[in-house]
Amino acid sequence: MSAGDKVRSPCISVCALDESDVCIGCQRTGDEIMYWTQMTNEERLDVLRKVAEREAQIAL
């Protein structure tokens, strides 16, 4: 798999974890950030679904 085929990180270079261990920039947990480079595309897509759910909760 080439680099162009990998699911890209949602990082927006606003890196700070809140009291729930979730980045205020990309909405990933500390563990999700730490293991991102080791994840399969399927695992990354699952994380992106969770990120979308977290973002929806913030918008409420």
C-alpha cells in the first residue's frame, strides 16, 4: 500500500488534550493519536467515525 492509499490523519496542528484525554484539535484520544501510524485503514476509518461522533457532541 502506498502512502497515497492510507487514510490520512485528521490532525489540524492544534494539539492539546482536554480533561477527557481528547485532543481539542482533531478529537482523537491520546491512544488513538499514539497508535495512528500502526493502525490499518479499517481501524483508522473506525477512529474517524468516532471523531465525527465527538464533533457532533461538541456542536450540541
